[in-house]
Amino acid sequence: MNKRKSQSWWDDPAEVEALARRTGHDVEKVRASLAGLKQLIQDIKSDNRFPKIENPERAEPPKDWRGYRKFLAANIKYEHAALAAKLERGGEPKPSAQAWEELAPKYKKSPYALRRFVERYSRGRHKISR
């Protein structure tokens, strides 16, 4: 079993020659291509123009209040869908309604008000299941 550690195989001449033989290319061209690829990867890793987001699902909310409400509605909608699916798998008779009731205390609203908030600020502007 041939285990590769990181990308050190790029520096191994025997591996590069084997790759060139397998693909039918010139060894020097393969070395040049791998060196360019290695440089590109280093450039991307060291690029600080874009902030790194640790958890893209929970990115920081927008700065303005309209954007924040849409952001919050999308998160609540996602949370509701996940909780309703979990309750449905558990055999709950009305999983959607139960999910709204369980989410309401977390956001300090009634289930009806929470559902209306999500309906009002969700992107699709369509009815949310009760």
C-alpha cells in the first residue's frame, strides 16, 4: 500500500517520472506543470483578500437590519425544516406544528408569530407549512 504524505510526492523524481509515463507526457513538462500547480496552491492558501469563514452555514449576519431579518428568517426556516423532519421520523402526528411550538421559546415569540415572521421575511414569499 503506497501512502502519500501531504503533497511531498510532487518533489519525488521517481513519482514524477511514473506520472509522466502513465500519462504519456514529457517528464520536464510534467515537472513544470506540477511546480506551477504547487505555486498556485500556495498562493491560494496565503491569499488574505477574502476572510476565512470557519462554518459557512453560520456566517456572520449582514450589517443592516433588513438583511439581518432575512438572514434570521432563513436560519429559522432551516432550523424548522430540520426539526420537523426529525419529529416526522419519530412518528409525531403534526411534526410541522410541533416544530414551531418547540422553536418559539428560543426566539421569545409565540409559534404563530414566529411562523408569520418567517413568512414575511423569507426570500420566497410563499406560505410556510403549519
